[in-house]
Amino acid sequence: MKDPRFLRWSLLAVAFLFLALFVGLPIAAVFVEAFRKGTAAYFEAIRDPETIAAIKLTLLTAVISVPANLVFGVAAAWLIAKYRFPGKKALLTLIDLPFSVSPVIAGLIFVLLLGARGIFGRFLDAHDIHIIFAVPGIVLATTFITFPFVAREVLPIMQDLGSDEEEQALTLGASGWQILFRVTLPKVRWGILYGVILCNARAMGEFGAVSVVSGHIRGQTNTIPLQVEILYNEYNLSGAFAVASILTVLALLTLLGKKLIESRIRVRA
């Protein structure tokens, strides 16, 4: 039985109205405010030394944290999907932990552990190692917040595909590394790429945990989201929205990449 045409069109109108108000309108507002004073003011805000430093730090953080989470995510998914071992449920719980813990709380945990007055603070200070209010702390906090993404995207695919091909390769004399790189990873490559894209988007847009561990040192420990906050608090709205437009473009590119991968997965299915 098909739904009445009036009901279908009504639901469609409600959906598009919701998307226009809560998604389309905010995105349009970002670019309108960014270019309100003209393109010259926009590019001047982008070329500001503090903004450039924030962009570089954001990219550096993503370049370190995303590959680290890629290695961890694939290894964790491989272990959980292919083997039985004590603590398997505990590992699954730990993978989901960043989803349930507030990013601000995560940042505070790193401060309590690695800060000047933290548990390891005296040891780090004695060896002149700076983590909190420095780049390593930002990388650690971002890696913690983003490490579930790759694992959670790859794990269901590995479980659905089973282990038949791996077992056949094993009977033919393939080693564990050969099975991983020539059999398992090619099968789940779209899931890996999907997880990497989501992980990268979250790494670049992370605010809460990074805000706690960064110290907000201008030109040194401010990422793009923190730079937006500083400019906004200084009532430099055009500059804040100009920098925010960078994150908006990255988010749109992430969405485009996500849809392309989903379409490839459907075609291969």
C-alpha cells in the first residue's frame, strides 16, 4: 500500500524546510558575513600571521593524529573481527569511550596527568618536556577524541566479509602480513577511506579538548576553531567568519568525499 501523495509531499516539504533553516541558512550566513566587507578584507583576514599559524597547526595536528588513528583503527578492527582474546569487550568499550566522554573532560584529564601540577608534571618539567600548552598536548587530545572513527568504520565491514579468503590464503602458505596487506585491506579499503575522511574532519574541527590543553597562545597553540573564537570575542566578526569559512569548506569537501565513497560502496555491492 502506497502512502497518499499529499502525505509524501508534506513530509518532503518538512524535510527540505528543516534542512534549509538549520543547515543551509547557517552555511550561507557564514559566507555572507565572511565577504560582507569585500574580498579584500576577506583575504586580509586569511593572510593574518596568527590565522596562517592556526591553519598550519591544524594541518600538522591532522597529519599526525589521522595516520596514528588509521594504524590503531585497522589493528583494533583486525583483532576484534578475526580473533578471540580476553578483554575483547573491554577493548570495544575503550574504542567507544571518546564518544561518551565530553571533549572538555578529556582535555582536563590530560591536564591532570601531564600538566605542571599533574601526576607526571614534575618528571616532565625536570626533563624539560612540554606537553600541555604546547603542540604535543594538542596532538594527544585530538588523537584521543578521533581514534574511534577509523575502527568503527572498518570493524563492521571486516565482520560482514568474514574470514574465508584469509583462511584460504593461510592454507596456501601466506604469512600474516601478506594476508593483511593483500587480502584483508583491499577488501575494506573503502571503509578505511571513509573512516579517514571522518577522522580528518573531526581532527580539524575539534574545539573542546584542544581548548583546554592549548593555553590559547597566539600564533603558537591556536588551531582554526580557537582562532575563530578569539576573533569573535574581539568583535572582529568579518575576520571570525572568514576563518570559519575555511572550516565550512573543509566540512563540505568531507561531505562530498563521504557521498562519493558511499556511492562506490553501493556500486560494488
